[in-house]
Amino acid sequence: MSVVPVSEIVDRAFEERFGVPAINVFNDLTMESVLAGAVQASSPLIVQTSVKTVRSIGPEILASMWKSMTAGISVPVSLHLDHCPDRELLTTCLKLGWNSVHFDASAMPVAENQRQTIEVVREARIYGASVEGEIEAITGVEDGHGSDEISSQHPLQASLDFIEATGVDVFAPSIGNAHGTYLSEPVIDFNRVTEIVTRHPIPIALHGGSGLSPEQFTELIARGCAKVNISTALKETYMKSSLAFLETAAAANKWDPPSLFTSTSADVVDMVLDLTTQFGSAGKAW
């Protein structure tokens, strides 16, 4: 297998009720490591890039990294642009080979969000790409995007009308989830996921996955959350692993960057192996 459309990955996960890790990478080491973890786990994987990461590294360089690292890969993988309100950047990424884009127009009135999302879906289809949509902002700030204000839910029918009118491949509802680190126990609206997929079967994207309990993950995936976003957990793993190694290096006065990279990569791979086991995607590659 190799690079495939996101819809192929999430549709299968939705049908079989397992969750696919959708992990926000931020440099070459994290991209390489999460891909290696997916191969070891024999799991499909969605690699995500935030707007901040795309702009800091450059879309052309990221696209080149992706093509190089996925050449001949043995598991189904996709590249996804996360939470992007910038139509110009969406177009750039689609042209360069992103397999999916999340057009985040949740700050707009629903009618305008819907109108523009229809345009984004039409454009993405030209490139064989998928689209994730949302009408409710996810609470919390991640990579400079979002707000700490508690997001409000629209009536269920508004979500259903949006899904039907736009033809998005994945839908991201606000269900009490939040980006970043949860400051208190999250209160998750499990029923909203069931209400949406019962009325309109569609893979649901679970944002703010880092910090939910195993029981919450299991129930949400069983209800239809086929795409499980992970960002904070990778950042914490990467930085804590690097810090621990550097503390040891300082104590021994031994400074060998390749050893640092190898150690940090191994911890990221272990994180991916844990996630694929927990979400049920391990062994599900085709």
C-alpha cells in the first residue's frame, strides 16, 4: 500500500469501528517517526500539518519530505492540512499533493461557512482530495489557532444540513472536546456523535484527543469517531524525551546529536504503537 485518499482510510475505519490516529507532526523527525510507528503497527495513519507548521517549514519542503518518506511505504497513509481558514493556503497544499484539507470556517456564520465549504469541496475533488468541515469551533488554542472561549453547539439539524449540502468527507463536531491540555475532566457529549451518524452516516473527526481517557476513546470510536486527532501528546513526548536525554548527556558531558535524534524517535514510535493499539487500528493495514 502507499499514499491513499483520506476518505479511503476513514470510510473503512468508520465501517469497521476503529479509530485512525491523525497525528500533527512539526518537523522531519516527527514525520519520519510517526510513519515508522505506523509501519511497525501495520496500521493506517493520517499525518497532519498545522497552518503554523506549513508556514514555518514551507509547503514545498513539507511536500518534498512527505513524498520522500512515503515512497514505497507498506501501509496506507494520507497527508492532511489541519484547521485552515486560509483559502489560498488550502489551494497551495492541494496543488502540492496534500490528500485532505480541513477548511475551518467555524468563525463565519453557518450560511457563509457552508457556501465556502461547497467551493472547497469542489476544488479538492479536482485533486482527488478529501475535505473535513465544521460549523462549531473546537475550544482551545493549538499552534496559534482557536480560542479558549467555550464553544457553543448549533442545533443538530444545522450540522445535518451542512453535511448534506457541502458533501464533506469528514465532520468535526464540538462535543465538549478541547485542544491542548485539559485543565479539568472533560464532559463529552457522546450522544451528539450518535445523533449525527444515525441521521447521516459520516466519519467523525475527534479533535482534542490528547488527554481523553481510554474509556472515552473507546466509546467515541464505537459511536463513529474514525479520525482521532493527536497533537499535544506528540509535542509532550518529543520535548520530554529530548529533555531527559539532554539531562543525561549533560551529566556525562557527552554531546552526540544523532544519539539524541535516535532516542527521541524511538519514544515517538512507541507513542504511535500505543495509540494504534488503543484505537484498534493496529493490524488493520491493507
